[in-house]
Amino acid sequence: GGEGAMQIRMVTRRGTEQYHGKILYQGINEALNANTFFRNMQGLPRNKSRQHNPSGAIGGPLLPFVKRLKNKLFFFAYYESQPEPRTATFTTPVLSAAAQQGAFTYLGTDGVKRTVNLLEVAGRAGHTSTVDPTIAGILGKINSSRSGASGFVPIAGIPTEFMETMQWNQPLTTMQAFPTARVDFQITPTIAWHGTWNLRSSDFTSGTAPYPNSPYNFVGPGGGNTHSSATPYIATNSVDWAIRPNMTNNVNFGVQGNGEYFFIDADPKRFAEQGNRIINPPVNAADNNTPLVGAYIPNVNTDVRNNPVYQFTDNLNWVKGRHTLTMGGTWLHTSFYSHSWATAGVPEYNFGVVTNDPMNNVLRGALPNINTANNIDINNALNLYAFLTGRLTSVSVTTNADEKTKEYRAFTESMQRYAFTTFGLYFQDSFRIRPSLTLNYGLRWQFDGDIHSGNELLSQPSGTNFYGPSTGLFQPGVLSGNQNPAFELVVHPYKRDYMNPAPNFGFAWNPSGGLGGFLGKLLGDGKTVVRGGSSITFYKQGVN
């Protein structure tokens, strides 16, 4: 008691003295599905969608031919797999061959479609008029992927002579497996050991890619359809000991993990072919969200994280006369780690034409009757020129600190670690004073540690450095605090808390014995139970 009002327990099936098993299969095939309205309209076939889900279980005696283990050692095993191969229609915007040479096509306010070569305009004005070699290499790779396209679709409000949407059918696979195992060993007539293991192994959207036949198969166009995996598991060990006919003890130790892996194999060294530069194309002004063209090498980073939890419990139950005594303790250690690359020291290059750039007025003046009411066409023209010529608006870089050396280094992953430990001791008595009255009382004492950093790289705000020079609420300009706040390494941001007594008291009363009058009619004779109680509970949310 004293730690929480509810507990959830999962029981894994166990084996018996006879072998029992089962096999199940469930299948799904696109041949049994109807096509969608829009794919029918475009003359496209049904997307591939197939599932072959076999499962099976078996349990019984383990090693029955070993005499000393016969009728003592049992097992149960279960396995289920859910492979799901399918195809999905991916889309991404692409520039036309003419646009890649600087030709910008737009529909003027007079209803006339015009094409202006932005590179030639820039050359006549004495500005950059050639395609940047790195950009030309990226466009060349994108052009090579067009052979895998299933079709090209116009973009609303944008002439196809400028750009359009490329679509293709991308094979994808999601594979999930669910193995479970349990072993039971009756060591002696009074001592038994039980072990369980449950795992979910999931590999999501394998085969995704930003372009047809792209080697970068960890994310799809626009950052969607991420290739990721998850391996949550639970493993337990338990020993039951019947010390006496009226006294039993149970000891449990369990481990739980929740491993997750996002953007699998997105190594930051993949940008070497771009001179160790991350190229972020400018956005398409038609929606101001999607890029003018999708990055050939996606700008995402691997993130691997887990929060292993370790728990130990010991419970003793003792029936002594009219008392049912329960006593024991729990220990819980929760940890968390997450390592990700981010850009890992690789600079990000962002493209555009800023307001005070001379090319802004040059290009605006070279596009007659261009629609300036919504700025879509003019911004697309500026972004196209900036992208082709490598005209930059900003360059940024983020470098991580090495966990071991505590030094900032390129191509080093960022590692976060947190940990928290808590334990408690308790005693509980259920005292049957008489057949109609039972008292329940007990005490739990909880000892809580602090949530702290596990590698001295992360710190928490503390003291005067947190508030800085301004400490008064709603007093702007009043500098009464630390005039020179500094970063301090604070691994343990607060003290451990060992003063958490949690008493509880309750009763159950079954009134009987010939109560008369109105009270007797209301309660009946032995037909009513009155219960009451009060307790203090300490709840620690832990690492989340």
C-alpha cells in the first residue's frame, strides 16, 4: 500500500503435463479489395496490400526424458508474425528541363503565358548567370529518377512548363513479430521458479525513399513514411516459496525496455557527395510549405531511444490467528537514453533572394504583367533563381558534444541520459476482530531519489543563475539579482526525499444481531456491509 491505487498485471500462459498447441493463419490480398475512386479516375491499378499473418503456440513438459526434471519443468511458447508488403503512391514536385536551365513560365495578369530565362536576365545585369555545380549535380540525380515515375500531374496554379508533380509506386514493407515464452520449474515441493519473456519486434515502412530508386531509404517525400523500428519487451523472474502452510514468500525481478529507432541509417556522413553540406531547397510559394523541389538527400537525423526499467519486489504473507500479515519492499530504477545526430556539425544551406538583394528588383522588372497581388509567381521566380545559382540567405551549423571527451566534434551524436531510483518498505495487517468486523491498517515508507543526468552533459537550472539579474515579478528594469549568470553543471537538481510515511487505516463491518426498529429494517440482519478507510499515497511520475 501507499504507492498507488491500482496495479495492472499480465499473466503469460504456462505449460502443463501434456503437449498442447495451435496454428492460425489470416490473409489479406488486394484482389479482394475495391480500387479507390481517384485511382480509377487516373487509370491506375489497385495499390498492392497483402498480409500473411501466421501464428502458433505450443506448451507442455520440457525435457521429460530427464528423470529428475519430469513433472517439474514446463514451457509455453507463442509466435505471431505480421508481414505487410504493399505499394504506396508517392509524389514529389520536380522542375521541368527548361526550368532547370533558368526558364521561368508564368501566366500574366493579361491572360498571356510568358517564359523568361532568369539566368539570361541576371547575366545582362552583371549577376551570376550559371547553374551552381552542386545544384546541377543534385538536379542530374533527380532527373535520373524520372525513369521510375508512373506519371506526372499538374500543380494547381503553376504552369507545367515550370514544374509539375512526379508520382510513382513505391514498394513498402512493414514486418512485426510477437514472440512469447515462459518456463516453470518446480525446484522442490515448496520452491518454484517462473520466467517469462514477451517481445514486439516491429520494422515499419522499410523501402521508403524520397525519389524513385533512391539509395536514401529512411524517409519518403516531405518527411513522411519514415523507416523506423521498435522493440519493446518485458522479461520477468519470479520465485515462490511456501515456507510454512501459513506463510509464503514471493520474489520478483523484472526488466522492461521500449527501444525505438527513427530514420534508420540516416548517417550524417551521407552529405559527403554534396561537399558535406545540407542543401535545403527554397519553398514553393504556391503553398509556402513544400519545397520547390524535394531535397535529394533528406535532411533528417537518426534518433535511437529507450527507457529501460528495472524492478525488484519481495512480498511475505503470513496468516497468524486472526491476523493476515503482509510485509515486504519494492525497488524501482528507471532510466532513459536518447542519442541522435541532428546535423552533427554539417552546415545547413538555405536559399533565397532577400529584400535588399539587387536581384530582387532586377527579376521583378524583367517579368512583365506578373501577378503581384499574391506574390506566388514572383516568389517562385526568385526562389528558382536562388536555387539554381546557389544564392544563400543563411548558413547554420549545430555541433554536438562527445559524451566521453566532453568536447564538441563533428559527426558526433548527441547523447541524453536520465535516471531515477525509488524504493519502499511496507507492513499491512488485516485483523478480524470478530466475524462481523475487520480492521485493515498498515504503513508504507517511500524513499525517493532525484531525476538526474546520467552523463554530466545535461544540466538543470538552479539558484541565482536561473533567474539572472531580474528576479522581481512585473518589475521591468529592476536588476536585483545575479548580474553575471553563468552555466553550472548540476547533475542532481534537487535533494533526495526519504521522508514519505504513508499510513493507512480501514474497516469492514457487517452489522448483525437482531437490530430492531427502522435501523434493523434498513440494514437487515447480516445483509449490509459498511466500509470506510483513509490513506496517504505517494505517487512519483518518474522519468517521462
